[in-house]
Amino acid sequence: MDSSQKQQKLDEIAAKIASCEVCENLCKNCTNPVPGEGNPNALVLFIGEAPGAEEDREGRPFVGSSGKFLTEMIELIGLAREDVFITNIVKYRPPNNRDPFANEIQECLPYLLAQIKIIQPKLIVFLGRHSMNIFLPELTISRDHGKPVKKGGQVYLPLYHPAAALYNNSMRETLINDFKKIPTILKKIK
């Protein structure tokens, strides 16, 4: 599949998400769906948990404070936001920024899996324990952050959520150090 075909398929998924076909309960309470954005040929795909208030306003993932920090880290490793793909498990903001319910995650998950299948990234980076636990429930973020895991032919990298660094300054250095491993991990993936 070439870039334009991939983009067309990603646009089709975004349209389904925008039509509120997915998780009507969450959709009716949000301002904008946030399907994800980025390069359809991205080598790295970042997955967070759910959109926050800024993301809900703009309809784009990771544009608030934690998104600014994520963008800084992406640039720190020599990439731009346009080089990667950024999305969340849940495609609409849960009311009052609460954690998504299990049924909401299950309703949105097929769309995330379809995005992954289209993009075929070399590396999937989990931003926080919530996204990590969907794919790798046996891991704990405090023990396994920054350690790549290969499962079913896909390489994953669990990281702390960028918001953790905003609330806990000592976490910032940990997150940056883990993030700096991405170029080396990419080189090792065949």
C-alpha cells in the first residue's frame, strides 16, 4: 500500500470516528473526536489513553501541556511530529477527564488496531500505563518503562505519560532518558 492509499484508509477511519459510529456515549459528550494524526508511513506510533480538554477543543492528539513536552522529546531525537503518528486508545474525551471505562476502550480498540495495521510502524510507544496495559497487561510501568518488548512480531516501548513529568519534575529526566533510546531501538529492529 502506498502513502496515498494509507492516508485514504486512515481518513476513512477518522470519518467513522467523527460520525459517532464509535462509542456513542463518549461521543455525545465531546466537542471534537480525536482520531489521531501523523505520517501514514511512520516508523514510530505513539499511543496515549484518551484526549484531554485541549485535544477535545482542537480535535488533535497531544496538543496541551503534555503534548508540548511530547513534541519537544520527539524533536530531541531528531524527528518532527509530522514524522510520527500520534493517537489514543479512546478517540473522544471522557467527561471531566476521568479514566475511560473498559467498555469504552473495547468500543474504540478496533479503530486503533486498524490504524496500526495500516501504518505498520516498526515501534509502538505507549505513553503511560493505560495504553500499555491494553497490549501488555503483564507489565507495570514503574518496572518496565524504557525497556523494549517484542510480542507477536511487534516491538513496543512503554514510557511514562508526558503529563507525569509536568506534575513530578524528577520524572522529566527519566522520561527524556527513556525517550532517547528510541533511535537505537529503531536501528535494531529488522
